[in-house]
Amino acid sequence: MKKLLRVVACIFTFVVASRSLGESVKLYKIKGSWSDVDSCKVSLALIVETLAERVNIIGSSCDLIDRAYTAQVNYLSVDVLPLISNIEEGYRFSQIQGGYQSKDECEQNVERETTLFRESTNLNPFIAVCFNESLGQFIANKLPWNMRIDALGTLEDNALRPFESGMELPGTLQEPVLEVVERLKGSLERKGIRTAVAVTRQGPVYVTEFKLRGYSRNSVDLSKMHLGSYATLSQCFEEMRKANQSDLAEDELYLTTLCVSEIGGRRFTAESVNTNDSPRIRVSILAATYQSFEDCNAVRADVIAGLERATGKRVQHSFCSYRGNDPGSYNSTQVVIKFVESDTGR
């Protein structure tokens, strides 16, 4: 009994001494990443070993929460451990949460993603786990599996920072998803942005959803801009093909252009996908209207040349479009010329 009392007294003295130095109990947690307790405990042992090199561990556990096991470590420290994670816990965009269709797909990408994390942040990760974002939720999630990668340390000035971003486009994508994803990734790479996950999927109620996760020097926010409205898909594709061969693409004023159809495929719209650091573009409409798409294209070059002479400004690109940016104002018998200017000064 006396021996037990001495042990309790030692523990009490240790805790009091620690608290007197300004330390308090902190929590490190990885939520819902294991389907069985044994695999959770294996990862937990690795986490405890890593954290114990820096702080005093006072407790750890694997707890069943929302049908999956969560690893938790309590430690004593004055400050929270400097932790860099590839994801923001709780981040959710529409119905895309993870980016992987299955656990197997996610685990097949662990080596690729950890290498990208290390090369981008200059930090060595101590844990990389796949988990199902949809557990315990009452929403459909078509790409539910995500990956969490953690490292201890702080980012140097030359390191890239993790980011997540999402966006919705009204309408149904009219191109193969993989082609769109590859175009997005290529444009991002040219901006110095490294993508770990880039996914595009058809969401509910005729909405196309995008999600990006990766590494960049600055925050990355996706945005869209309506460019034009068309009666047929071929018109839309032709106008965007011309745009992609113009100064708009050369100056990297957008990541890519897309043609999407509205409900029932009654008309098609051209949209650009941009980032927050893209030069600001302005799309203006000339007052004159034309009775057909062909009539508009026949005079467009001469009209724009006259506009440049009158204003002394260079128009970066122009295109024909049916009037109206939404179904309520759409007019299928009036075609207008739109022209684009930007802050690049070209």
C-alpha cells in the first residue's frame, strides 16, 4: 500500500511540476481512419513514438466513433505541436469530400501523395492514412475516400503550402471528365501549383462539381466566368477552340474553358475556370444584334477592328454569343458580339 501511495505521489508531483511550467494537456487526433481496432493500434504506436520525441505523452487510445476507429493522443506541452497536414479537417465542398472512389484506390496513391507532400513542404510525414469521409453522415458522397498526411515542423519560405478548393458550374459537362482534369492539372502546373487530387464529377440537379487538393505558394480559390450562350454544342466548341488559340490562352487568363448544357440540353453555355490569382478579365457586349450566328461571325473581325481604332485599345479576343446569361433573359434570335479585355495590358 505504501509503495502504491509513493507511485501516486510521484505522478502527482510530476503533473504539478509540469503544470507549473505552463504546460497543459493538448490533443492530437486522427478521426475515423481505421475499420478495425488492431490496425488503428499499429498506427497509434507509430504516432506515439513520433510525438514522444518532442512532448510528454500522458495517454492514447483507439476509440470507435461513427463506425470507424479514431486515434487520440493526449500530451503535455506549453504550445500545440507544430503540425502540417495535407487536408483541412472538416473541409467539405458539395458532395465531393475525398476524391477517391474506394479505399483500394486511395491506398494505391499513398506513395505518390507522400512523395508529393515531402517534395512540396520539405517535411517528412510520419503518418499517411486513408479514411471514409461519409461515415456518420446522411448525405450521398460519390468520392468518399480521402487521405490524411501529417508531418511535424513549420514551412520554410520556399516551401509550398497545402490547399483545398472546390467550385460548381451550372449544367452538364459535355467533354470526357479525364480530358478536363488533365487540362486543369496542366494549367495549374504551369502556374507552379502541384495537384495531389483533381476531380470533376456530375453533381445533382445538372451541376458539374470540381475539387482540387494540392500545394501552392499562395491560397488557391477556383472561380468561373460565363463567356457565351449557344444554340448548339458545335457552336460552343468552335468558339472556345478559337478562344484557346487567342491571347486569352497565351496570357493564361484562365485554367480552361468548358462547354456545358443546361437542363434538357436546350442550350449550351461556355464557361471559363479561373483561380484567384488569374488576371481579371472583363467581358463586354456590343449593342448591335444579328439574326443568326453566321451573320455575327461574318462581320465580327471588321467590327472589332473599328472598335480598336475608335478606343485605341487592343481587344484580346472576341466571340459571338446569343444574348442572355440566364434562361430568363436568353434570346435565341438575337446574336451579339462579346469582347474581352484584361489587366495584362496586352
